[in-house]
Amino acid sequence: MARPRTITDERLLEAAREVFLEQGVSATTSAIARRAEVSEGTLFKRFSTKEELFEAAMGLHDYGLWRAELLAQVGQGEVRRNLERAALAQIAEAKRLFPHLTAVFARGYSPEHNPLLRRLDDPVRHDADAIARYLREETALGRVRPHDSDVAALGVVGATGQYIHREHLLPCEPGREAIDAGRFVRGLFDMLWPGLRP
């Protein structure tokens, strides 16, 4: 009869997350096992590779839920409000994952040197694709003025990415006022909406 598990998956992932955030993706499985107070064998019974453990611990596949929510809003509500809610949700998800992503990029930005990037499948491109699809579908319904949806989507994703980088990665410099997400998103769409409004 097999021994019962002495540590939950949640506690094991919590220990792995702590070690990865402290030491980066180069952290050893032995360090993680020590933190979790289990054997390395226990780790590898639940996760076949260190990369699989890293992805699960960092919650990297939990990003992008806002995309489906945006696409479900086609033809419903106010387009600008739908876009604003999507941008706020994107910022909230990215803010939660940003410390974890820095550990991913510590291995480099090239998929040849950092195979995790291939498995993450370019989330920024998927962000832009979702916004562009939403805009194209709203344009077809006459709820948005004809425009280049790909360019508009890249503008939104680029601006939100820069906001996330500025406000959540870099410490606030003395004398510089932080910009909260609501102010940023309202200001962004104050500029963009006149070009999209039907």
C-alpha cells in the first residue's frame, strides 16, 4: 500500500515558487526539496522535469483569461467600456505574474536559449490578436469605425506593456507620481477612442 502524501501540491508549489523567486530559474531541485521538506524523488513523482515544476509554480499558464472575457462581449455593452475593462484585467493579470516572468527572462529572450519561451507561446502576440479580433468583429457590426485593427491592438498592447513595466517593475523615483491603472486606462482610451468611435 502506498504511503499517503505528506505534502500537498499547493505547499510544494509554494516552496518551489519561493525558491525560484529568490534564486531564479537556475535554482536546483535539491534546494526546492529542502525548502518543501521532501525528497527530490517526491518532486519528480509529481513533476517530470524542473521546467514543468517551474511553470506550475509560477502560474505561467494562468495568464490571458481576460482575452476570452473580451471576445465574449462582442456586440454587447459599450465597446469603449469593454476595451477598458479588458485593459484593466490585462494589467491586473500581468502585475500578478510580472515577478515570475522576470525569472523566465533571466534565461534570455531567445527561444533557442530559453525553451520556456516556446512553451509560453508568445502571450503578447496573443494579447494583440485578441484585441484585434474583438475590434474587427465590432467593426463588422458597425459599432466601431473602419480602421486597421492590428495597428490599434498593437497600440493598446504596447501602451499597457509600457505601463506595466514602468509602474510595476521600476521603483517609483523620488518626485515622480505613480499612475494608477484606472487613470492610465481612461487616459489611453481618451486618446484612442476618437479614432475608433463610429
